[in-house]
Amino acid sequence: MSNNTDYIDLQMELENLIIQDYDKLYACAFRMIDNQQDAEDILQNSFLNAYKNLSKFRRESKLFTWLYRIVINECYKHFKYINKLPLVRITENLGVTEKEFFESIEYNCDFDDDLVMDELREKCLQAFLKCLPKNQRVCFLLKTCT
């Protein structure tokens, strides 16, 4: 087999992997970042980086492991970017205090108990993950999301 054929096969394997394991990769990014849009952006950047650097894949691990590591690295880049952003209060441009702002919100008490419990469990897990150092968070996610 020629190198070109091997590369094309590897591209096809990567494409299939992205389709088959998108949910696993998304779960990893979402649990690290806790934001749907940012997790999707991270996956998009990860897939682009994987395609650009596919020729550097040394086959020392499975392709999924290599792609998963790219996703984790993109999450780290996101954390660095977020830490550089200035902190802005949500009421800063509204001309009201935070207390006035939150008192003005109307609350709806019609809810499904099971849905609330599921959301509460997810939020507790997210809070737990945020308390862990980044390297321990990665270990936890590698164990539970793959």
C-alpha cells in the first residue's frame, strides 16, 4: 500500500469516528466546559485540528484516543481564553442593582419533578467537576465518558 492510500484510509477512519463517537466527544467537552455552544465550538476546532494534523498521527494509540486528547487540549485552550476575559456584571449596563434585577424576574412553578431531579443531578456533577483540578477532571471524564 502506498502512503497516499494509507492517508486516505486514515481520513475515512477519522470521519467515521467523528460520526460514530460524536456524542462521547461532546459529553467530554460539555462536562469540561459546562456550556453547550462552547462545547460545540470546541468540537469543531478539535475536528479541524485533527484533519490538519492527521499526517502527524503516529499510530502509537487508537485514533479515538488521539482525537479525545485533541478535544481535551481544546478545552484547556478555552479555559486559558476564558481566564483572560474581563469580568462584567450582568446589571452593569441596565442601570439597576442586582437585587432589583433578580426581583423583576417572573418565576413559573409548573415543573416536572423528574426533570428537576435530573437537572439537579447534572448540576451537582458539574459543580463537583469544577472543584477538581483540571488533570483530575480529565481522569474522571476519561473513566466515565468513554
